[in-house]
Amino acid sequence: MTTASHPAEHHHMMGLTLHNTAMGVGIVFLLVGVLGFIPGITTNYGAMTFAGHESGAMLLGVFQVSILHNIVHLLFGVAGLTMARTARMSRLFLLGGGAVYIVLWIYGLVINQETGANFVPFNTADNWLHLILGVAMIGLGAWLGRDAMDETPRRSAR
């Protein structure tokens, strides 16, 4: 005889909770923001500008970064750690942050990367990473967020 278990039990056993996931994503963003300021890990470090497509700095030699780009990563990291305190806020961080990254992906696709519109800046590698991040964050927020929805007390209709 088998007992049906709630799907959430399986990802909880793996440590995948809204809290842990939002915290992990926040830590990754903080780490990426810090690494963007480390010469060697960021190639052409001397060519980094505050913002704009002229920045020649490349995180890991692949992703175009600027001081503004690194600051955005640091702020996203702080938001993730701060919002990881509750399931509801963790879910909001994952869903909302994922939506922001989908918007950034679309923005990166439609702008001319050699103009002032590319103020952060983005390159093709950044664009594809933004798509992957957006889909992953939204997917995790929706999948893990089912638990928060299941645990939310419901008012009875009277």
C-alpha cells in the first residue's frame, strides 16, 4: 500500500523552499555584484565605466559589466536576502525579479547595443542569461510558491 504525499514534501526534502531559494538567488546576485569589481575575474577592468555601452569590462571575460551593472546585481542580492524572510515575500522576489529579468531580456533584444539606449550595458551573453534567469526565477517562484498558496489560511464564505 502506498500513501500519496504532497508534491511539496519532495522538494522540501531537497532543501528547496521559497526561503532557501530566494536566499540562494540573493547570495548569487551579491556574489556576481562583488565579482564584477574584482580585476582578473573581470577582464579589461580598467575599461569599466560607470554606465553605458562603452564599458569594456567583461565579467568572466563573457558578460559586459559596468559599475551600474554591478550595483544592480548587488541591489538584487540585498533584495533577495531581505525578502527571503517570509514565504510570501520570497515568492514575490522570485516572481517579480524573474519578470524584471524577462523585461531586461526583451529590452536587450530590441535596443541597438552600440547606442546610449544600452546604458547598463548588456551584450548578447547578458541577454541570454537574463532570459534564463527570468524563466528560472518565475518557474521556481511558481513551483515552490504552491506551498505558500496551500498554507495560506482561507476565509470561509458566509
